[in-house]
Amino acid sequence: MSNNTKQPSLAWPGLIRRYADYLPVNEFTPIVTLLEGNTPLLKADSLAREMGGDIELYLKYEGLNPTASFKDRGMTMAVSKAKERGADVVVCASTGNTSASAAAYAARAGLKCVVLLPNGKIALGKLAQALMYGATTISIEGNFDDALRIVRELGETGQVEVVNSVNPVRIEGQKTASFEVVDQLGQAPDFHFLPVGNAGNITAYWKGYKEYFDLGISSSKPRMFGFQAANSAPIVDGSPIENPQTVATAIRIGNPASWGGATNAVEESNGHIGKVTDNEILIAYKQLAKTEGIFAEPACAAPLAGLKNCLLNDKIPEGSKIVVTLTGHGLKDPDNAINEAGYTPAVVAPELDAVKDIIGL
Ligand code: F0G
């Protein structure tokens, strides 16, 4: 092979470089990347069959991003732009995943990171991440909405860069998930299901699908179906919730910042915003892991439970292509996993026969 034969590189360059043409970056933007994006789109035939649906079901497994949630898509953009503007400190409010991601990308960029978390309501893995990546961690005696209010006020001082999804470049990064779905499927799905918390992600997905459609890269757009947890469902219920509660702490939010983006996505796409109970979430959470070998955190089970309900109510035509985003990895939340799976080990003597007895051999 001659030296000047250029081989196509199989290496994934990270989502900013891959989708630079569609993102607000230029040659001077310092790209802060952990090679996020390019996550698998897994066909889930067994789960579709168990749900009783004659559908083509695909799972976009965002738990395989560098900090194990979809937040890395927005954070590579937010931290790159913060660095471009010469910021020294990035700040966010978070139910856990945003803080993990912000802390990692800030570390990578050499910036200081401060995270405001609702006291006691953060899944253990997410907290471990923020601490290990070296963020200054502040526990607010309140919920996510209180923390975000303070972060917005901090942003107004002009001394810090807010990297919550109220920062529009977060949405830009997150819209690349829709580009990937179309690139992977060869077309847009008929339906896209996802969990809704602060509502940035449903806003971003819809933006991405519309852009690919307007550019002629896809010939259709999906109907957007978002799901909230029953006691944290302000958009479904039509007004903010003072004291939201759910086992899916990632989406324990009473007054979503991108409320309008979510309702717009649902209206424009002829979609649906619904709610599911914690019990329905926990059933789908276990079913996903046992049926497909995919471990996702509880919030991801909200759209799966929602899909089950939609199938039962005949809301989904036969043969539909459906993508469900699994937004975060199951290892984020070991407490819920162990509580739900039930850890009652058989403790036996260190002998082969004792083990064989238990197995029944
Ligand atoms: N799924 C997971 C795993 C999340 O962490 C979040 C939000 C959502 C779904 C909802 O996405 O807010 O764009 O509607 N987590 C934020 C955080 C709030 O602070 O980590 P959304």
C-alpha cells in the first residue's frame, strides 16, 4: 500500500466532529469530547413479543455514552462553547445525570464545575461520578426545581456558565440522537418514545428529526410520545407540581424548563404526553433487563410502560417502527436495582456439594 493511499477511518470522532455541519461550531471551537454518541440501536423482538405488540421495536441505548447517559451529547457542546467563550466555571442543577456529565466534561476541559443537587434524592452512581470527577457538590434542601432556580440566578451574575438545557447549545448536541436514529435505521421511525423530566430531550429529538426532514435526509418524521411519572407529571396534569415524587429520581421534576418545547413537539408531531405509575415503571424496568439483557435506570422504563399501555389501548398501528430511548445506564442506581431484584443469597459452605444442592444438580 502506498503511503498516500488514504484509508477510510473507522474510528468514531465524537458527535461534534461527526455532525459539525449541523451544529453551531466553527474551526476555532475547542472541541471537548469523550467520544460520546454513536450509541447502539438494538432491535428488541423478545420485548415486543412480551408486550403483545405486532411492532418493530428498537432501543436507543444511551447508557453507553462515556458517563452512561444521554447528557453527554449536550455536554460536549455546552462545555466546548463555554471554553470557546473563555468561561472558568460551569454550573448546573441536576437530578444526577447532568451533574455527572458536566463534571466529567469540565474535568476534561480543565474548568471548575459546581453542581446543585436535591438533597438525598440522587442515585448513588451519579453522585459517585460527580465526586470522582472533582465537582464542587452542593446539596439543596429542596427539589430539582429549587436548584434550577438558583442556578439561573447564578447565571445572571455573568460569572458562571450554566450548562443545564436552558442553555440552547445543550439542545443542539442532544438533537444528534435523532440524526443517529435515522442514520442507523435508514429512515425515521413511525413513533419515538422517551421519558420526560425537564423536557429538554424531547425538545431536542424533535428538533433533530425536523432538521433531517427539512434537509431531505429523511422522508418522514415520527410521532413523539413522552412519558412522565404519575406523581411528577406537571405537563400531563397541566400545572406545576410543588412536591414531585417518583422512584425514577432522574425525572422527579415539578416545573420543567422546556415545557413549551415538549408540548410543541407533541402537537406538531401528532404525538402524545402521558404518565405511568411507579409500579408500572418498576415492572418495565425489570422486564427490560430480564428479557433483553439491557440494564437501564428506572426513568428509562417510563416510556416502556407507556408503550405497553398504548399497545393495550390500540393506539399503535400494527407493524409500526418504534424507537424507545433508554436514557441512562442501570448501574447509575444500584439501590433501586437491588431492592427490585431482591438480594437474598443462599449462603453455603465452600463445598461443591453445597452449591450443587442449591442448583438442584
Ligand atoms: N432520563 C434520564 C436518565 C435523565 O437523567 C433525565 C433528566 C431524563 C430522562 C429526562 O430528560 O430532562 O431532558 O426531559 N435528567 C436531568 C438531570 C434532569 O439533571 O440529570 P429531560
